[in-house]
Amino acid sequence: MNLLPTAPVARVAPVNLLIVDDVPQNLVAMEALLRRDGVNLLLAQSGAQALELLLEHEVALALLDVHMPEIDGFSLAELMRGSQRSRDVPIIFLTASPNDPVRAFKGYESGAVDFLHKPVEPQVILSKVNVFIELYQQKQLLKARNEELERAIKLNETMTAVLTHDLRTPLSAILLCTDKLSFDLPEDSGAQQTLVHLETSTLRMARMVEQLLDFSRIRTGGLRLQLERCDAGKVVASVVEEAGRANPDANIHYEQYGDVRLHGDADRLGQIVSNLVGNAVVHGGKQGVQVQLDGTTAERVVLQVRNAGQIDPALMPRLFEPFKASFHASKGLGLGLYIADQFVAAHGGTLQARNEDDGVVFEACLPRRVA
């Protein structure tokens, strides 16, 4: 049995055509020619009536007679172009006057897509109307699909946020149980090594959950910075020390210059450093990672993270995109650099990467104060 909800069947709404002519016989003739299923004809004998209909209905095409009392076709077209609701409605002018290039130019200048002379061949007007009906229907279909896609994306991001939020509780329970078991078991037992692997995997999963939460906040506009005066040097030093403990084989060297105090969110700054240093450790940690924080200029603080290796030039334009193909797919979700870039941007700064002769450099420029 299929328990999944089925997609609703799309209903095609009638297409509205506006026909404006001060001669009733002409309206009757056009109505007889264009009436069919799926087409709703809006008939007006003056420009004022036409404007009232445009306020009530969305129109796919307007057929305007040029010669009308009070408001002629050209004036009506200009009024339509001045309204947000009707400015994009295609207009075909109909006139009984002889072919006059000056009048035709005025018609096109008023926003017409075509200029026809009466008597109009029925097949000519039918073919032109059919083209605009089809274009309008395709536009509406595309609009509906875009709205459906936006709803699906928003729902997916909401579900991701809910799921990742709920996953943190069992992960915390696993870590607590791991710590307790490590105290109860002898240090030289084989079970201790198993617990180490379990704790490492759980911490890695917890980092993925946090990345998904950050990703969801960024995409849904839920990211908020807790701005305060903070010492970026202490933040970076703490992250580098933590990365060194977690990766004892990596050679991480940290240098600091000048005044590195700034106005920012210390937790988000820590995540920026953690993601950049973590990325450098993965791709060149054994050859050495250099972290440098430069506060020698008055306007900004510059963080540089350097590691051995080179970034594929083909990947460089997509380096800060989410879920991109990464160098080591097993190391994460491909969100670390994206999140770092978004957090730097939220602080009003820029994050760039470049290849140099001796390795890869990621450089984050952070203003002293967030605008």
C-alpha cells in the first residue's frame, strides 16, 4: 500500500484577454472569433472600463483600438505601463487608419508588441493571440513550479533543523555513557580502545549535526550574532590548542601580531577558526599548518591559515559552496568552508583562498567593528 501523499493535480486557470473598442459591433466580432474553452474575454467600450477590468483581473493580452473618445489606445497603454499590476501585459494595437509609420512608431513607443490594421485577417489575429496565450500559460506554470520548489526547499530546511536539533540529545547521552564506561574499565583493556573509537565517531557526528544546524540557520535567515568586545587572539589560541590535542600528528604553529581585539561574536569567530584549521589539518596537517593573526592595522584583523598542497583550479570557484565535492569526502559534509565564509560575511568581512608556491592560504579579513 502506498502511504505517501500524492501531488495535487494542477488546475489550469482560464486565461483572460482584454478587448477594448468603442464600436459594439467590433467587440461582438472579436468575441465570436476568440471565444473558446479556457479563454475568458473581458470586453470594454472605453479606456475607463478597461482600467476597471485591469484592476480586477490578471490579463494575458490586451487588444486595444487606437481611436477611442476620451482615452485613446495610446493613452490607455501609457496608463497601463504606469501601473505595477498591468505594466507587463502585452499590447496589440488595432487601427482602421491607413498605414502610417509615424503612428506605428508611436504605438511601439507606448509599449505595443504588435500593430495591426483593420480589417484584420482572422487567421492572423488568431495565430498571434495563441502565441501570447501559450506564453502566459508557460509563465504561470513556471511560477507555480518555482513556488512549489521554494516550499519544498523551506520544508526540507525546516525538517533538517528539527532533526539535527533532536539528534543532539542522544549524542550527548552516548558521550556521557562513554565517559562513565571509561572510568569503570581498566585502562589497559581492549574495551578502552573501543570506547576511544566510539567517542571519536560520536564527536564527529556531533560536529556534523552542528554544521547542519548552522547551515539551516543561514539558509532560513535565522543566524544571529551576539556581538561584544572580544580578544580574537584568545579565541584563535584556544581553537589551535584544541585542534592540536585532537590531532596529535599535526604540526600546528600559531603566531600573533599587534592588537587583535575586535567587536564580534566570539563563538562564531571560534567556528571560523575551527573550520579553517580543521580543513588545513585534513589536507596538509602532517606537513605543517601555520596560523597567523595580524592586528597591526587599525581597520581590521586578518586571519591566515596556511597548509601544504594545492587547490584544484577547477574547484576554486566553488570552494565556498555548500555540499561541494571535497578533497576527502569521508571527512565531513562539505559545509565547513561554506559556514566559515558565511560567518565571516556576517561580521562584514571577506574570506578568500589562493594557491601559493609553498601551499594553500585561506585569509579572513575581519573589520574591527561590525556595521
